[in-house]
Amino acid sequence: MSKSSFEFYKKAPPDGGASSFVYPPSEANIRFFAEALQNGCVVGLPTETVYGLAALALDEQACHSIFSIKGRPLMDPLIVHVADLEMARSLAIVPEDGRILAEAFWPGPLTLVLKKRSIVPDLITAGKETVAIRMPRHPVAKKLLHQLNAPLAAPSANPFGYVSPTRPEHVTSAFGDKVPFVLDGGPCEVGLESTIVDLSKGKNPAILRPGAVTAEQISDHLRLPVQTKLLNLEETEAATAPGTMLRHYSPKTKMIAFELGSIPKTAKNEAIAFLQRPGTLNPSREQATFWFSEDGDMEIVARTLFDLLRKLDAKGFERIFCELPPANADGLVLAIRDRLSRAASIK
Ligand code: AMP
Ligand code: MG
């Protein structure tokens, strides 16, 4: 922690909130948060995807604090959030395809992996020659970025490997006074992390992480085929430190995913979660039956996914069984399947 951030953490935002560490996004508080960031602090930032743990991207010491607060391995690069395309161009070489996608989907849940410029610290890119950049559309994130006029590194505000945060209280319950300044942006509108598309390989764009922006939408805009290069769980395990990515987005309770329609038998102290409200409810199992949406609307499933997983985790069940959407899905449905499969310790 730098001396200036240490001193700044002793202050409090001018407009107080209903709960400790969470502050309303008033004009005065936005100015305070911008000043906190300029002094090297790490703050909780609402975006439309999930809440982020933000620091000035060009402040290496502050970015280092993000890794230590999260317990994130240094080999896992951070996404940089920008106010506009011009700010992205100051950090990376934006090819024509990047401009097309930025114009079509920014501000929004699409991250572009681009060739980086030398001002971007190696710490952010985990030593790679590329940097991941996106422009968020959450009004509070936009206001803060405009106030700052500087890029923010912001990975999801959860301890590494745990379920991502979609509400301000998810940030404070995990970090408490380690992150004493969290801006309240309400529940996240999308609820899943951004789609990541790699544009650093010329005319071979590839989706590295599925999200709300689909491969088909990207392909339509670029007039190019777009590969989806999701590592399966075993490959992810082999490619990184053993035992880390395999349990990404995971509740602490053992979770088991099952395919749509093949309902497993559960015991008394086990929970079951469906994508939509089941037609008939077994009265003896009612207390242990949950659903992400009333009618299977996948936008609602995405929005409620991490919050429900966290609630189930807190209830003390021995195991959680969770329904997966179909394997042949695209876009948001594929993203939901990806997150649930990774959350489950057994596929
Ligand atoms: P998050 O935890 O949501 O901030 O996601 C960060 C993820 O973005 C990382 O775990 C990587 O999968 C991806 N990422 C960030 N930077 C790069 C990069 N330069 N190249 C490829 N993927 C990246
Ligand atoms: Mg994350």
C-alpha cells in the first residue's frame, strides 16, 4: 500500500450510505472515489456485468494491491476499463476490426484483446504482449471513468476462484474493511462477466470467454468466422496451476451440475436448483428446491445466477445440484453453461 493511499483510506466519502463501506453514487461521492483512485486506493466499482475491484491501470503499486486483496495469481491478467475508444487507443493498437466491434458494442459487455503499447505495465497483462480492454455501460462506471479521464484495471471483486459479485453487499461480505469504498450501483444488469474476443491474431478472431455478446453477433459485424476457443475444464487445469481454474466461480459447498431434463435424486440435506420454476413441486422437498427464473428467461437466469449460488452456499446444504442449459447453446446461454460447469466440482 502506498503512503498516499494509506492516508486516503482514513477519509470517508461525503455522502454516507445505508450500510458500511457502500456509498451512493452522488456527484460528490464520484469526485471522492476519483480522488481515492488517484491516490492509489482500490475501490469497489459497479459495472453492468459484475462488480469490479478497480485501481488506476497505470499505477503498478495500486494494481498490485488488487492481486493481493483478491488472492489472484499474478499470471492471471486484468481487464482494463476505458471511458472511450480514444483511451483504448492510448493503451493498445486498435485494428479496423477492433474499431468496428467497439462502435457496435461499446459501451457494453465486450472485452477486446489487443496488442498493447509499452505504457501498459506488464503486471496487468501477466507479461503478455496483449491487453484486454472494455468500455462499461453502467452509468456509475461511466461517470467515474469520465471524472478520472484515466483507465481503470478492474477484475471481478471476489476472492480468486469464488463466485463473482453482482451486488454491492457481495463485495463487502468478502472483503470488509480491506475495500472500504464501494460505489452502490444496485444489482448488475447482465450478471455475467463480459464476452472476451481475441483480435490480436489478425483475421482469426476467437472468443476466449462467452458472455452476453454472442459469437454470431461478432461474426456478423466483422464478416468473418469467429472461433470459440473455450478451454475445457481439464485443459484449463493443465494450462494453469493445478486446482485453481477448475474450481473457478465456485461456491464452497460441493456443487454437481446435471443436464436439462435428467433430474437427479437428492437426499434430505441437499439442494436442487433449476433454470426455471418446476411444474410440480414435491412438498417434502420444497425447502430445498430453487430456481433461477420463473419461466426460463435466460437474461434473468444470468442476472440471478451468482446471487442464488451465494445464497445456496450460505444455507449449509451438504451438496447443491444444479441444472445446466443445453450444450449446443450460443451466446448468453453458452455463458451460463460455462459458468455453471466451472462452478460445479463434478461435471
Ligand atoms: P476478470 O476476472 O473478469 O477480470 O477476467 C479477466 C480475464 O480476462 C482473465 O482471467 C483472462 O481470461 C482474460 N484476459 C485478460 N487479459 C488478457 C489477455 N491479455 N489475453 C487473454 N486473455 C486475457
Ligand atoms: Mg473474475
